[in-house]
Amino acid sequence: MKTIDLFAGIGGIRLGFEAFGCENVFTSEWDKDAQKMYEANFGEVPLGDITQIAPDSIPDHDILLAGFPCQPFSIIGNMQGFADTRGTLFFNIEEILRVKQPYAFLLENVKQLRTHDSGRTFKVILEKLQNLGYFVHHTILNALDFGLPQKRERTIIVGFKEDVSFKFPKPVAVGLSLEQILEPEETIDKKYFASQDIREKRLKRLKIKPFYPSIWHENKGGNISVLPFSCALRAGGSYNYLLVNGKRRFSERELLRLQGFPDSFKIAVSYTAMRKLTGNSVAVPVMRAVAQEMMKAIQERKIVQKFQQLTLLDAVYEYSNC
């Protein structure tokens, strides 16, 4: 099946669907560093700003993929969910769905999308998608439940043009440990290590006995947690809010591993850019698990439709021979 990759980042959603034979036919991503990473790994430079691309110029496709930004909508009318989404990036997704009519879509966003603007934003999104003729499913999935040592909860919205039998994937039983994610300590460049002052301050503020390997997380209140997994990577997080064993920052490869990218995935930008890009990325195993359930639902629907067609042909044949 053909996919398009909108707000593509470094291609995490695309990787999830390519695992099941999908062919990507169009990509949009405006960030220059993300474009460099995308080109290095997929051999193509994404087109830029989606607001400047006419929907009818986009190739026909079966599944629309988008990790779109969360933006407030202008609520109007009787405050019961009617809204004008023009001027938001979701409107561009709406228009592409309206013009191109793909069979299915997958949208990814932060967990807080469901409660954003007192829940009105999410309500409007669901109404707009349903008004376009889609049967919509949504949930929150955590990367920690799909084999990665990172607590990363995200809202996933899936839609189909037919009322297919779709269920979101269940958590996996076994995953990668933090130890499997981390590179050998002796190979880590000294530039990744926090200053002695920061390390000593973290150690003094600990309220529990540390264990290793672990990730030391400093929250906004200054409290330190020692965990066997990473808290969510953040594009705008401070350099030291997550420290491996209370000593150092993640390397570029470790950041990619925490999001489930294979070690064959090439690094083509600076460390600062990698922190931003991986913080904005998706957890690939989560996307792969959702893609598997979507493809299963679509395939089963095709089998049912074929069976119905054959049954109808048999009925016609019997009637014509009466």
C-alpha cells in the first residue's frame, strides 16, 4: 500500500509501515536538520512547508501518516465543538484527506492533546475526521509497553473509510533493557559527561540509594529520580535533565536507540540537532505495532469483501439457472 509522510521528522512513522511492505510516495518536513537526516537514510529530500503544497498535487495514496503539532482551534458558535481549524496545521491534514480520500490514516501527537483546551481541541479533531467519512479510533500508547526503556506516552488516532475490525496493539512481554541501549562506558567521549559540580549536586539531592545502570531524571521542581528507564526525550529539555548513571548525557546513537531506530540509521547532523530531532521523533516499535494492526484490519476487510462478492456471484449464477 502507498503512504505519504507528513510532518515527517526523521521518518519514524514511515519505518513502522515500511516493515509491512508499504511504499512511501510523498514526504513533507520543513526542518532543515530533519531533511538532512531523512535524505541520508531514505535517499530523498522531503518537500518543505505543507501549507505551501496544494493537496491535489500530492500523489494518490492509501494511508496518510502524520505526526502533527498540537495547536488550539478557534471555538465558535454554541461552544459545542464547532470550530474553524483554518490557520492550523491540522487544517492541511483535513484538506489532503478531503481532496485525496485515502483509505486510512494514522495521526500521532502528544498525550496532552486529549485534554488540550479543556478537551475541545480533541473533540474538534474527531468531529472533523468523522465528517470526512472516516471511522475513527484513538488511544494513548506508551513506548515502555512496546520494548523500549523510555516512558513516552503519545496519542494515536487511526481512521478507515470503512468500519473495519481494528484493535490497537497490546503491550509486548519482553523488550530491550537499558543496558542493551547504552553504549560501553569506556567508548563514550568525555564531551558527553556533565561537570563535576553538576554530578556532585545531583548526588547530594538523591533521596534513595542509586543502582546501575540507571537514568537520573531531574524534574522541574529539582527532585531527582533514579530509574531503570528514561523519561520521555524532549526537544527543548536541558542538556542535563537526563543523565546516564548520574554522570553523562546520552550519545547520538543512544538517543536513536531509545526511539527504536536501528543502528544502521545514519547520523548526519550535530549533537544539538540530534537532541532536538529525537526529542520530536516517534517510537518506531509503537508505529510498527500500530501499522501491523492496521494492515491486518485492511487485509481482513479485503478477504470479507471478496467472499461477499463470490457469494453474490454464486447467488446470481444459481438464479440464472433456475
